[in-house]
Amino acid sequence: MIDLAPYVIALPLAGALLLMIFGKRIGKAAGIVASAAIGVPFLLALAMLVDLLGLHAEERSVIVTAFEWIEVGDFEAAARLLVDPLSIVMVLVVTGVGTLIHIYSIGYMHGEARYARFFSYMNLFAASMLLLVLADNLLLLYVGWEGVGLCSYLLIGFWFERPAAANAAKKAFIVNRVGDFSFLIGIFVLSASAGSLTVGQVNAEAGGMAAGVATAAALLLFGGATGKSAQIPLYVWLPDAMEGPTPVSALIHAATMVTAGVYMIARFSPVFEASGGPALLVVAWIGALTALWAGLLATAEYDIKRVLAYSTVSQLGYMFLALGVGAYSVAIFHLVTHAFFKALMFLGAGSVMHSLKGETDMRRMGGLRKAMPVTGWTFMMGWLAISGIIPFSGFFSKDAILASAWHEGQFLLWLIGAVTAVLTAFYMSRLYFRVFEGKLVTPGNLHVHDAPPSMAAALLPLGALAVIGGAINLPGALTLEVFLEPAVGHSEVPGGIVPWILGAIALVAGVAGIAAARFLYALPSGQKPLETLHERFSPLVNATQHKFYVDELYGRAIVLPGKALASFCANFLDARIVDGAVNGVAWLVGQSSWALRRVQTGYIRNYALTFLFGVVVAFSLLAFRGVL
């Protein structure tokens, strides 16, 4: 079954092409076709997983050649796919969660004018991500890397007639180009240092690289990850990406684009370790600070989708924190559980918007759990999971990250992670209590309806996974960490009573955040203390509501100078220098032609007179020279 790996990519790609060409003829069946095109690869991935489990741990890395791609002289880059524990886990996440999001989209996008085109882009998005995680060489990986960037642009700006959506798509595309440029240079450095583009060869040669070269390569690769996975300083595109359809947000945040950076660092972990520590330390600190920064921003946001977007940025920060302390399998564990509960909450938010005619302001809704039981109860499962409440999935993966940081002696990073855990539980509880609890509130007294069957069919299994997903790493015969060891190595965790204490602290942090939010937003007695807090900390509240003015800073420091440079180049360099030089040559030729054409009169007497004048001048010169 492992030999069928190329079909995992080919089927959604074929679905994208089919819908792109024949979408109008297929009509309403486009959603079913697209869901099947991603659902069948999920079944293939399960079969491939069974095959891998049948091999010894050291043999669980299989190369499958799809076709010969580039052969120029000594350079060769075949389309080879790497099927190992890391790639198969990523494939299962992309296809499994992706299938549920596709099924959900059938109901959510019903009646959309460009229905088939939407599903075509969704299939192409999934195919690009699958290519990225299965690629056995950096060049093929980069094709998938750019493919998810293109698809995010197409899907974020799907409703391009809306200026906000069009601007958000451009912002995502441009910000990611910054990171992608860094990533591409990193590929060049690795290729020159390792003498190969294949994953195995690059990782094998990493140990022999000079520490400075390895550090440069690792930081350049991480620059690409900060763009794709929305970390400081390139996180600004992700909140604005909420202008796209909600299923797109779920696919970006849970199963595709933003997880690419986490996967890439785990895949090339030997390169980061070869730097001797500096590169991983940068990854850990950027991740921790991003987690805290995004958590603060989420506390003052009222748009339900943007709160979830900031929570994604924060949770990705946790993953990079784990990567930075060498806990690669723990980072992937949190990636998997996050895919469950984040897809669930985005789709739950989409169900709320579907019922409330697109409303996203939490201040205009409330008490929806009783009116929308399927949406409300499943969203509750996601809320408790991300808040780190036992036995929900997020508790186990987040606790493992904090324990790994403590074990590596990074106590300050652990503290930042613990504070962020309180913030996470607080802002997610704030969202839940305002939207789903209390008195029923709807904009314009709209009649509320629960998720239709196709949407509920995605919410229910994701809700179950948010509850039991942590079981994949519980102690037993085969845990996720043990399964991933051949690909990413062993993750050290503290022993004895320490992990129990750390787990208790993480649980208390989650409970504290929930209790604070419940007091301030769910109980009448919390209204006055909330107003007092707003007044006392009004500068901080205002700054948070304005996203700490980062967009304005980027606008003045980067965008405006960039526009000024573009205007100077267009209006002066291009119009006056380049066009002036070309037009000047044309003017000179024209003037010369105008002067010379006066000589061409067509009269023989004029030509004879000119000839006679020339003869006289010639003989005069000869005579003059003879006299001299």
C-alpha cells in the first residue's frame, strides 16, 4: 500500500482539475466530488499506516518514486515521496480533518455562485500540502510550500468583490513572500553545504556542517516558517485572513498552511541541532513570545473568528517552543490535537455565522447553546480542550510542552508558557460565555437554527476527537511519541513526581483562566469589576484593541516607504530616465531625419549643384595643400 503514496497527492489534484474545467457541468455534486477526492486518500493513508506498523521501527522509512523530474548534467531531482512516521501522521491530519471540512463546506457554501470553483481551490490546497509533507527533496517541498501560499491567496480572497477580502488576500501573499525568500535562500545554503537536495542526505550531512553555516541555514529556514506559521514578526496576515469563507479558515488553521513551518523544522531537526544551540534557542523564544503576544491580543478582540485566529497564532507559538527545546514529537502531538479542536471551533463559529446571517461580533450574540445544541455542545468540547482541562486532548499535549521546557532547564520559557495557558483559558472562556451562555441574544432578533446535517456531520466527530484525541500519546504499547522516534528522535520528559506537579500547575492555570472569565463575563456581579479593570488599565486595553499598533508601524516603516520608492521608480526613473532616454533617441533620429530629408528634393539641378559644390571644395583643398 505504501507504493500508492503518489495517489494520495494525485487524487485531490485530479479533483481540483476536474472541478476547474467541468465545474459548471458538475454543479451541486462538486462538493461530493471534492470530498471523495480527499476522503479516499485518507483511507489510503490508513492502509499505509498499517503497512508501516508492520515494519520494524528502523525500517519505517520508505522512498516511493513517482517519476523522473529533472536531470541536467550531474543535477538530478526526481519526484520521490518519503513515507515515514512523520509524513504519515501529517498526511492523516491533512486528509482526515480536511475531509470533514470538505463535507462541512457542502452545507456552508450551498447557494454560492462559484460553488465548484471553491471546491476546486480546496482540493488544490490539500494536494499542495500533501506534496509538501511527502516530498523527499527540498525542491519538491518548495513546490508544495509555494502551492499552499497560492491557494491561501485564492481562498482568502475568494469573495474578491469585497475590498476587505481582496486586501487580506494580498496581505497574506506579500507577507508570506518575505518568509519564502528567506526559506529559498536557506535551501540554497543547504544544497551547497550538503551537496544534495534530498531530505535524507541533507540531514545526514548536517552533522558535518560548520556551526556557523548550520546556524545560518537553520535561521533562514525558520524565517520561512515565521511566514507560513504566523510567528513574530510575520504573524500579521493570519487575523486578516478571516475575511475568507469559514471552512477556508478551518483548513488553513487546522490541517494545512500554518502547520507547514512546524513540520519543516521537525523534518530538518538535525540541521537546527547542528548549529550547537543558537538556532533552536531562537525558535523557542520566538515561539514563546508569539504565544504570549497573540494571547494578549485575543483578550480584547470581539470578532469570533479573529479570536480563534489569534489563538492559532498562540498555539503555534507553543509548538515552536516545543521544537526549540528539542521536543519534536511533542510539537507534532500538539499539532495533531490542535487540528482537532481548532477545526471544531472554527466550524462551530461558522455554524453560528450561518445561523446569524454572517454576524461575527460577540457583543451581538449570547445564549446560543440552548438554541443550537449540536453547535454549542461540540464547541464546548473544543473550548475545554484548548483551555487544557483534563481529560480533553489539549491538556495532554500542552502539558507535555511545558514539561519539556522545564526538563531542559528553560524555566523562564516554562513560565511564559504557563502564563499563556492562563490567558488562553481566559480569552477562550470569554468567547464561550459571551456567545453560548446566558440569555439568548441575536442581532435583529433573528430566528436561530442549528447546524444542518452536512455541517453537523463534521462537528460531531471533531468533538469526539477533541475529547479523546490525547489518548494517542497515553502510556501504552505504542504512543505517538514512540511511533515518531525513528523520524524525529526521542523527546526527554522529566521523571518522578515532577511531571505530576507540572501537570497540576497546568490544570490549575486552565481552571484559573476559566474562573476569571466566568466571573467577569457570565455573572452579573462581574460587570462592575470589569468596568473598573477597563478604566484602570485603559491604556493597555486601548493598545490591545489596536493590536499594539503593529499594523500601523509596519504601514509607516515599510509600506509607505515601499510605496514612495515605487512611485519614485515609476514617475522619475521609469518615466524620465528610462522612457526619457528611449524617447530622446527617437527625437534625435526624428530631428536628424527632418533635416536630412530637406536635401532630398527630387530635382536634378539641385543634385548637380550639390555635386559641383563638392567638386569645387575638393579641388580647392587639393590646390591649397599643393601651395602649402
